[in-house]
Amino acid sequence: MEATITVEKPKPLQDLIIDATCLYYGLTRQQLFSKCRQQTLVDKRHICFYIIKQETNLSDYLLAQSLQYSRSSIQNAIEKVEGEKSVYRQVATEIKDILAIVDKLLMKQSEWALQESSLAS
């Protein structure tokens, strides 16, 4: 069964990235941000942190605060993914695929906003 996310009202880009990451990996937000230290889950969480950092203008401090992680955890995750994406093609592919999902969610969000504005007029 394929997971779907319905965009009913505009969400910040950070939330769309989290949604896209969850969709891509077939996880819930609760699973993605659990305190589980299983390496495969940690890697997915780190990729999410990396994409949020690259695609938003949030400082490490604000990103850490919004995700309820320490600033050093966020920084270490971002540095780790930066190193891995140049060595492991799989990591770069996952980032690209998640960003494609983000683009689709942004398009759906824009369509929703247009429908709302046409209903309001």
C-alpha cells in the first residue's frame, strides 16, 4: 500500500520536506523523528535534516529548535550527509528523489491555493 499525503492547506517548506521524506521512505513523522538509533532510520533522519538545511534559510539553531534536536546533532548530521552524497551514489539519488516529491507537493499546494482564491472571489 503506497503512502499518500494530502495537501489541504499551505504548509511551510520544512513541513513539505518532512512529508516528502516520510512518503519516500514509507515512514510516519513519529517514526522518522523517534529517538530510535537504528542506523537505517538515523540515516533517513539525517537526509531529511540535510535537505531542510539546503532548501530553507533556517539557521542551524532555528532548525534544531524546530525539530527538537541539539544544534550539534543537526550540524553533525548535515556534515555526514554532505560527505556521503559525494561518495555514495545512493545517498545523492535519495536526495534527488525526495526533492522531486517536494516539487510535486509544492505544485499541489499551489493548485490548492488557486482553488481557494477562486472560491473566495
